[in-house]
Amino acid sequence: MWRFFKTILANNGTTIPVSEVFSDPEVAIIGKKIDQKIKKLFNGSLAIRVVDAGSDNSCEQELTALGNAYYDVERFGIHFVASPRHADMLMVTGPVSRNSVVALKKAYEATPNPKMVVAVGDGAINGGIYKGSYAIVDSVDQVIPVHFCIPGDPPSPRQILRGLLEILGKIEKP
């Protein structure tokens, strides 16, 4: 253990400044635009409820990455909520398994009006690689109405941010 500490102390000047690690100009530009639209449309805060309808968790991992220190979507006014009753938007991931149909419908019904549903990933949009399987009912729009889609298998956090910016732009234009 002492050898480990000696190594740390010997490498004193090799630390990378935080500003270099977390400075992504594209994310900052997209985030600033998202922040402006959220302030205008939602009075500063967009609450999102993520519903896993039977995915392989790849989309959930990308959505979770939005909350880490690199993307930090909280600074743009986006936060994820635990209850659909507090959500402005439902993000549904994965093809809808037969076991999750009732839960997805209940989450949709619990979401306050006006309801906004976003299908995230190819599985949610068209069933993805599981399309036609006996265990799923394919896409989300087979169970509840879908208003927007963010394609990808899985979409990266940047693609999700770009998709959100596009969605907010469409909402803004009546």
C-alpha cells in the first residue's frame, strides 16, 4: 500500500485540469439552446420519466450518462423524476414486452396532460432486433401514442441531447 502512495506522490504534476476534461463545446452549445427553450416552454424545468418497457438496458445506460459530471443535464434544466405524475415527458426505451404492457399504460395514464411520449432507441421505435418475437408486442406506438422518436441502437447521450433540442424546437412552433 505504501508503494501505491509513493507512486501517487511521485506523479504530482500529471493531473489533468478539470476544465480540460469537462469542456465539450458541442455539448455546451446544444445545452445552452436546450436551456433557453426549456425556460421559455416549461418555466425553467423539464421533468422526464424514463420507462423501460423491456429493453436490454443499453438506452437506459445512455440516459443515465446524461446525469453524470460530463453531460450534467441538470444545469440545462432537465431532471429525471421517479413518478410519471411529476413528469412533463415520458421517455420509453426498448421494445414493449408482453409483461410490461399494463405498466406502460398505467405510466401513460398517470402522466399529466399535455402528454408527451418519446420513443428512445430502435427497439422502442420499431421493435429493433426483437421485432416479431413472441415475447414482445413490438414498438411503443402499438401500446400508447408516440409523439417523437430519437433513433439509435442505442442513441449516444449527444444524440439524445440533439433529439431533445429538435423536439423542443417542434413544440415551440405551433
